Amino acid sequence: MSKRRTLVAGNWKMNGSRAESAALVGAVKRGVGAGVKAEVAICPPFILIPFAAETLAGSPVAWGGQNLSIHKSGAYTGEISGPMLRDFGCSYAIVGHSERRAYYGEDDQVVAQKFGAAQAAGLIPILCVGETLAEREAGTTEAVVARSLDAVLAAHGIAAFKHAVIAYEPVWAIGTGKTATPQQAQAVHAFIRGRLAALDQAVAGGVRILYGGSVKGANAKELFGQADIDGGLIGGASLNAEEFLSICRAAD
Ligand code: 13P
């Protein structure tokens, strides 16, 4: 099977003033328009999404939310729903990021609900999975990743992965400058694809599995060259237009 089209998604996390965001979105739009072949998306903080939508409309750069509510609407103070994100032109919503799991108590069941809420609104969920350092050292990486995948499979079935992206983000590699080696990442990506392939070969073959965790221009090419790595979910480096664009170009 030919390699799936690479997706490079920038997760800005809770960063960016209006002025910084204007400069960043503009530079990414120009750089991607100048001939990046990979699909590119940015996920700014909610409050900056209307601005991103206005700037990026008609460009090849897509945008998405970093999170969403499990509910469609109603008395859920402080929450943002899938239909609201879709209304502002979002294509994607990140679900189950390790920071949501660690700081906001989102477990695999909540994440599975968010995955379903995203799809119900016409968004493509980017489902994040990954182990902590203690879990890796205890040899439980595959068990942790399997548990997160299985919660979504139990709730929504294998067919739901026709319209989803998975991101393998080892917690120990996020924001630490410590990247998984291409071989370490590939091993987990192959495990993820294999687990889906046991249920449906075609779905497993088509789903994009991104790597996230200290990806930079300098290490992106080797990571993206692995058979089961179909792009990246980029944190810190997505806040610097030149660095982010060099990662996008490494995917070509
Ligand atoms: P860093 O690229 O800053 O390590 O963050 C990765 C990440 O969490 C993307 O969602």
C-alpha cells in the first residue's frame, strides 16, 4: 500500500497573544501555500479559532480545536462543543491529549465520549495515546496504549477509525526535548496499526498515526520516514513559523 498522505498538526496549547497569533498564522499560511505537500493543520486556543478561520479560509491549511465538550449544547459553563467548532470551520478536534488526561482527570471513557462527540459534529478526532516514563520502564507501554484504543473501539467500533487520526505521544517526550527514537516510535505505531488490523485490515491500513513529542525540523524527516509514522502532532515547535514549516517540508 502506498504511504498515507502525511498530516502535520500544530498544537499551540495555551499560548499566543492576538498579535503573535496573527504573525504565526500568516506566516504558516504563506509558507504552506508556497508548496508544502503534506496536509497541515493548526489547533490554536479556542478564543483564537475565529481569527484562524478568517485568515485561513480558502487556504490549504486546516484548523481544529484542542479539546471539546462531550455535550452538544446546554448548561455546561466554560465548555465548547463540537457543533460550535464545526460552525467556525474546524476540521479536527484533539481528544485525550496527555495534559487533559493528567490535569483535568479525563480517563479513557471520557476520551471515548469526546471522540464520539467530535465525529457526531462532523469533526475528525485526533485521538492521543501514550505512556508515561514509569509505564515505559515498567514495560507496560503496549498495555496502556491498547487500553486507550480499546475504550474507543468498545464505544464506537472499528469503522469509526475510517474518519479519525491517532497520535502516539509518549508523555516522557512531550515538551522535554527528549524524542522517542524513530525505532521506538515505529514499534508503537506498528503495534497500534496491528491492533486495528486484527479487526479490519483496510481501516488499519488507511488510518493516519502521527507521532508527537519534541518533534523539530532536525528530527522530523527520520521520524516521518518510518513505515507507520504518517506525520506529527507538534507542540512547542509549532509556535515558531520557520521551525513548523521546516517540519512540514520534512514530510514531503
Ligand atoms: P512538544 O512538541 O512540545 O513536545 O509537544 C507535543 C505535544 O504535546 C503535541 O500535542
